Amino acid sequence: MHPGKRKRKNASALKLVGKLVAVFRRAAGLTQTQLADLVGHQVETIASIEQGRRTLLPELAAKLDDLLDTKGALKAAVSELPDIDLIPAWAEAYLDLEREALALSWYDNQVMPGLLQTERYAEAVFRNRVPAFSEEKVVTKTAARLERQEILHRPPPPTISFVVWEPVLMLQLLDNEGHVEQLRHLRACAALPGVSLQVLPLNHRTHAGLNGPFILLETPDFQRVAYSETQRGSLLVSDPDEISILAQKYAMLRAQALSPEATVGLLDRLLGEQ
């Protein structure tokens, strides 16, 4: 296997592992909430694993084996899961962190943030990929992106700040109807609890994000990591010095951007509602 990638697990096998977790948890007399507290994860994580919607990673499997006295059964089961599709290891690690995040600070200057994309917009993004994705891969990746958006409605929702450069709003990957649909969706997302959306105007004389998009993330145990994308790949950043620099950039971007209220006004004008 390529050293920078690992394989996605078969869905039916994930359900089997999830059922094992549920059986061992109940045998130990624990609720999902109690187990989540003991291993330092959110209850939604345990629920998703037990339902087979989420991969049980080896590190958590080992924790559960120790806690539930299952003699390594879960770690062994995870190691034997059949593989069906290569995905980058950093991507799986980031998505696990994103699902549980207490807070996200997201800057984008190329396309709409993935958490704010409509289905048609997400499809258009994946169809523009070079080399091209197969039709099956476009469908699969679009569905996965829409599934990620569930965190916007998680009880309680994370605190998410988005700063988007204004040219992203003008980029028309879709026909007029699809473009308006995306702007309306953006407007609706801006009103969600815990969401702050700001647009950095094109005519602003200063711009702290010229080096490209990035995301800052706070984990349930109050650690901070960052995620950054480039033409040559993407990476997770945990070095405190690097995270401090990105946090400074993000603070400056928020200061340079329109306020959330002014951003909503801009969207309303673009939609012809003012």
C-alpha cells in the first residue's frame, strides 16, 4: 500500500464491529454516554461506531479493549476489516476530528467551504477535478461531503467561524439557478446556531490569507490542530508554533472581513432582496 494512504473499510464489516462494541459495552453495564466519557470521546462518536456509520480506529479499539476487558478482541476485529477503497490517511484523521470538534475556524479563498456547499455545487467541484474522477467517484464523494454537514445540526452544534474571500461568491460553477441556490443556502447557513459567516471584500487593501485556505480546529479535550490544502496535497498540523501563526492569520482575517451582519446584507444584495 502507498505509505501516505490507507483503505476505507467495508460498510457491512463496520456494522459487525459496531455490534461487537455495543455487545461488550452492555456486558460491562455502561451506557453510550458513560463509555464516551471514559474514553474521552463524544457520545455521538460511540453511537456512530455502534451503528456502523463510522470506522473504529485502532487507537480507540485498543482503549475499548482495555476498558471493557475484551482481551484485544476489538483491535483484532479492526485489523481484519476488509478494505474496499484507498483514501488518504490524513483525510480520515481530519474527518474524525471534524466530527467531534468543539470549534472550527475556516478560511477559504477558492470554493465555498465544504460544510456550506449544496449538492449541485459539491458535484461541480468534484467534476472540475483534474485528473477527472469517474462518475461513481463523483457521486460517492458528493454524498460523503453532504454527510459531513450533519455537524452543523449536531446537538449541541460546534462553534464555527467562516471567512470567505468575496471572489468565491462570484465563481459560477453552476447555471444561474444553481448559483442562486448556493447563495441562498449560504444565507440560510449564516443563520444557524453557532455559525458566524464573514466575507472578506475584494477591494480590501490588506489580506492575511494570501498563502491559501486553512482550518483551525479545537478538539473535545481542548487541543488545537490545523488542516491546510495545497496543489500538491493536504496535511494536518499539530506543531504549536505553526498553529499559533495560523491563529494570528485567522484573527487578522476576521478583523479585515465584513461583519456577520454586513455579510448577510451583501448576500441579500446579491440575491436581489435589498
